[in-house]
Amino acid sequence: MRRNNNLACSLALVIALSLAAVGQAPAPGNEPPRVYVVDFNQSGSDPHFTDLATFTSELIRLQLLEMPTVEVMRTATPPPCGETSGSVGPADNQIAPTQSMRAPGDFFLITGSITVRSTDIKIYGALQQCKDKKLEPVTSDQA
């Protein structure tokens, strides 16, 4: 039971950090900021937690969809930071289509990893911002 409580607290912490940082970012013009939730990496082999990385990525995406001021996509690989030519199609593993397809530029990126051991689960999450063709860290947390 304690293991599940720690896991729930860790997931809530990653989501809270993501929501706080993304919610404070002003959007240029009328377009909402884009947020890519990259599928988390998972290591370890506990059969009870085989889909924890997918669950975590999707949970963060669903939480961010509650914010009408952001455009959220879940993807296996993020677009390159600062690429300005071409247009963006649907992202890999994108669950919900975006309202507008536009060229990659400035965006937020949520990445993470989960390590499952027999006695504990470690979750690392990071929020980065692609701005002016540079990927800069905004916040990160390990639980």
C-alpha cells in the first residue's frame, strides 16, 4: 500500500510542476503554447508495473488538456528545437488532433524516466522550453 501511495504522490508532483510552469508562460500572438509530452522511458522488470511509463505520459497529457490555453500532444519523439521550415503533422502516438498545424518553433517539452526496482520506484520528470532555437531547462524533479 505504501508503494502505491508514494507512486501517486510522485505522479502528482510531476504533474503539478508541469502545470505550474506551462501555465505561467505567455503565448506569442493568439496561438496557445505547444506542449509535447514525450513518452517516458522505463527500466526495471516488475510485472505489476509494465505499462507505468505509458500511463504516466498519458496522465500528464490528460491533465494538461484541462488547460484550454495550451496545445498538448503526446509523442514518442519530440520535434527538433528551432526548426522553422516545413509543417507539423500529427505527432507520433498523438491521441487528440491539434486545432492548428504549424511549423515547429518555440514549445515546451515534458520528458521523464521511471526506474522500477523490487523495493521502490523512482520517477524523474523534466520540463524544458525550446526558445530561440535553444532547449532550456525550466524545472525538473525526482521522486
